[in-house]
Amino acid sequence: MSESQHDLLERLLDAHHLPCPVCGYDLHRLTQPRCTECGNLLRLKVILANPPLRWVWLTGLVAACLNAGCGLIMLLITLLSLHARRSIPVDPRSDLLPRGLFFTFLYAFELAMILSPLAALVGRRIFQSWTLWIQIPIVVLIAALGLIALIAMAFHLH
């Protein structure tokens, strides 16, 4: 940290009671660019209040919306299956939903994914604070799970 940056940080902390971003310790009147409580190095930097939308987040939002659509379709199929069980005597052929561990996971995942666009919107700033090496695998995982669910639903409905 250059001397001028150190002076700016020192003047800022002399004038304001600001918490350490890691441990929350009050940094008021700090004389070194290091938190005395947790020992982390501090530096002054300018960041955007609202970071621009990145393509990774937008791709994840699209995947989340597609997954939510599949979740709504699964909810509709589940409701139709439950209605068919009540109106028709129990017959394995009247069941719209296949059984098994894979399909149980698929139903639970798709029903949970109905809320995924909301989670993407609420967690946008947290997601964008992560590095691309974390963001990209998360988006690929969401898209892959949605694609697997879509393919499984397509095979089931035929």
C-alpha cells in the first residue's frame, strides 16, 4: 500500500467508526492498515454500488427460470396423478408418476427449483462477489440438472 493510500485510510478511520469487514471490530483511530483484532490487512478501494450484470449471472437466471418452468410442469403432473388416484380405483397403470429413487429426487429437485429464480434475484450481489471459477460451475450445475430433469420428463411423458 502506498503512503498516500495509507494516509487516506488513516484519515478515514480517524473520522469514522467503521467495522472490520472480516471480524466487525471497530477500526476507529487505527494507526496501521491491519485490524488489531483479527490481523487482516486493510486497504482502501472504490467499488461500484450496483455492479453491472455479468453474462454468467444472466445465464444462471435463464437456467433457473427454465428449471422453475419444469418444476411447475412437475407440480401439475403430480396434482393430476393425485387426482387420478382418488377418482379411479388404485391401478398401477393409472399412475402418471414413475417410482424410484431417481424420480423421487427429480420431483423434489424440480419442486424446489420453482423458487430458484427468486433465489437468483435475491442472491445476485452475493453471487457476483464470487470469482468466475466459482460462478461458472454453479451455473453449469444448475443448467445440467435442469436439462436432466427435462430429458427425464420428456421420456416419461412419451
